[in-house]
Amino acid sequence: MTFVQVIDCRTQQVDALNNLMDDWVEATRGKRTATHSIVAKDRSDAAHVVEIVEFPSYEEAMRNSRLPETGRIYQELVELCEGEPSFTDLDVVRDEQLNKALVREFFERVVNARDFDAADGLCAAGYREHDPALSSDALDLERAKAENAEMLAAFEPRLTLDRVVAEGDLVCVGIGYQGHHVREYRGIPATDRDVAGTGHATFRCEDGKIVESWWNWDEVGMLRQLGVLDT
């Protein structure tokens, strides 16, 4: 179970505290078990600073706390603060990254279930799609839906997400696909051949909707599988 530790302190030396955190990151490289760290300053009280540190589990957090580098940094933290920092230990009971969930829903409903109209609710009105396999760059939603519908109908693929990584307003996914060439594609008659490959896509999300996407996949490899290109 993911574990989060909240360190609450008061200090007039926020810049020095930031430098101390840089020192901790460098000193514990290759040793620390923390996966995510956020330092935040209270907008209504500039001396109130909170650090939130995430670990894979409570046990990993305790292992991290036993590092000599962590102990040294903590003593220096105390010297910067007005009084002893307080700690809150939290077992995470729900962790939903909403932009990642939005992209996963897009793949399940629009791509794999072929419910192209579902894209109207998942994508913003000004959505733009960039894909070198499509007719032009920066297609709007309606044109992207139409061209992707033709491609998916030609191969009836099933897409899987091998990895999903989110940061800020961006979600990046690694894609695997398997399909069967059952209809004409780019003037190529159906070959009745199986195809498989990989690709990746990046989505930009805003206000709970997808506003832009960039796609790259191995079309050359697929054409070789169809026998159109020499291997």
C-alpha cells in the first residue's frame, strides 16, 4: 500500500530549506526509497511550509528514515525551523490520477470499443490530433474521428497500453496492437494477414478533457507485414 508522510514546519528560511532538499536528493541517490516529493508554501502564511513525500509502502519509508543521510538532513531541517516539525503518516486508500483515467477511458471506449461518438464527451471542442499516418497535421475532432474509423475498420486491432505516465497536463502512453487486415487500407486491398506492432502517444489534457494528441507508430513495419514493402 502506498504510504505518504506529511512534514509540517514553520521557517523564515524557505530558500535554505529548498537547498537542503536538493542536498538530500543528491546525498541519497541510489539509496532512497521515496518516489515523489513536494515542498509547498502556505499562500496565507509564508512561514508555513509543508513537505509531502511518497513511498511504495510504510516499510520502505522506514527503511528510508534509517539512512544516515536522512538523519543528517533532518537535523539540519530542525535548525532551519521554528520548533520541531510535525509528522503525519498516511496510508493511501485512493489514488486516482484523473488525466490518466481520462486517457485510459479514451482507449477503451473510442479505440477498442469503436464508440467514436464517445470522443465528443472526452475531447474538447477545439481538439487537435497530430499523426503522420493521417492526411494532414493538426486534424480537428471530426476529421480525426473519420480517418481513424477507416483505419480501425481496415485492421480491427485491439490496442493495449503497456505503460501510462502522467506529469502536469500531459499523459504519455506506450501502445501495443494486434489486428487483421480485412479491408482496403491506403489503396491496398485486404490481404487477410495478421499485423502487430507498437507505438506511443502523448495527450494534453485541460479542464477534464483531452485537448491535443500526438501519435507515432510503426506503419512501415505494418506495411512490411502486409507484404507491400520489402523486408
